[in-house]
Amino acid sequence: MGAKLLIMGGMILLATTVASAQAKTRAPIQNDMYCSGVVSDEAVPSETILITGEFANTLTTFGQGDYIYINKGTSKGVKVGDEFIAIRAVKDENKTQWFSWEDSILNKIGKIWEDEGRVRVVATQENTSVAQVIHSCSYMQRGDIILPVPSRETPVLKPEEAFDRFAPASGKPLAMVVTGKEYHVSMGTNDIAYVNLGAGQGVKVGDYFRVFRYSGTETELAYQGKRNAFKVYGFGGVSDKYKWDTVPRQIIGEGVVVRTAPNASTVLLTFTLSEVYSGDYVELE
């Protein structure tokens, strides 16, 4: 009886250990890798596009399960079963800068290329093909660029327990959260952020960025009032303005690089203590 209990106990311990290991080696999901988008100044081949789709007389966009038509067929080697991704360059219709230097940084690092989804060819003609949307990130529309599905390395995520909210400066390159996916200015755990440091500066998929902000820089974000860090009427103030670089920084979270471009990286925020804003700082861990 004692031997059986010992064996059962060992099996339970082993199962717990395996489950714990699996939990600590979780990886990004398909949406993280193929719906995250990228900021890049590299040229994108645009010969193959989405030209229209089924029920085009009533549909202006196409999504999961819909059939779309692309301008490439058997004469260009397309065959049934081939898979492609749809991408589109997007612009921010909100002209308000969320933080100082936002526009100038974006102009330097490139365009935001949004992933719209994946399609699979179901029928071909000589110069066109019919493809079905098998995974939708967002809506597809006429003129979207169609590219072969790339192979993307999936990084392993470290456990949340490893996060250090009082970590000293790493001494590695600094950058900023320029914006989020779909130009979001507020982001949290499992959201995508774009930072202005990329492969040209040695960043690679799987690297971690630590997100933090300084107090009292007087380059407040759009939602803040001037000198919030020093004095708010009725809620206290300081007699002398302190220097922002001598005050402990506030570490907000961290994220893993899932894609890189020459001067920018796409970061999946894996752990956040509070909202991450465009204009927050990042450093390589």
C-alpha cells in the first residue's frame, strides 16, 4: 500500500512539474505572430493585389469565410491550396500628437503595415484566382497587397514571476513606444506596441523590452496637465523642481519582440502593471 501511494505521489509531482513547465514556456499565438503588423521603411512588392470578391455589388469589405479574387493565376504559378497574407499601409486619421516627437519619429522609421489576414486559393484561372479568407485579423478591401505567407520565428515567453518592477537601468539602447496597433495610444497586457529600435540596431525576435517612464520631465502626454509631477492644486506640491533623471523611474511592464524591421520592432506586451502609453520609454533587457 505504501509503495502504491509513493508511486502515485511521484506521478502527481511529475504531472505538476510538467504542467508548471508548460505554463512557464508559453508561446505567442497565431494572432500575435501574423496579425501584429510592423513599422517599416522597406519597399513592399505590390504586384499582387486583392481586386474584388464575391457579392462585390453589395460588399465593401471581406472577412472570415468570404471569397476574394486576386490578380494572379496559373500563368504565374498559382495553384489550389496556396496560401497568402493580405497587408495594407495605414495612416492615422487623428492628427493630434499624443507626445512630443511622435510625428517626427514615425516619419523616420517608416509606414505602419497592418496585417489583414490569411487566404487560401480554392480555384484558379489563367490570370486570376479565387481565395477564401481562412483567418481574419481585420477586414480586407480592394487594393490590399497579397504576399506569400512568411515563416516567422515564435519566441518563448518568460514567466510573469520574473518581472522586476524595480530593475536598475540595463545600460542597453533606449527607445520609445511610438504607437500601438491601430494607432492605439493606450495599451496593456497582450496588446501590440511599436518601438523605434529595430534590426538595424541589433534587435532580434525574442528580445525583451522593459517599459518605463520618468517623473517630472515636463514633456507630459496629451492627457496630462502641465507640471502634474510637481504640483496639483489642492493636492500638494514641492518647493523646488526636482530633476527627472535623479528620481527613480517607474517601470510599467515588459514585452517580447515578435517582428523586426530596419528601425522598428513589433512588441507583444506580456506583462503590465498599468496602462502603457505612446511616449513611454523602453530599454532592451
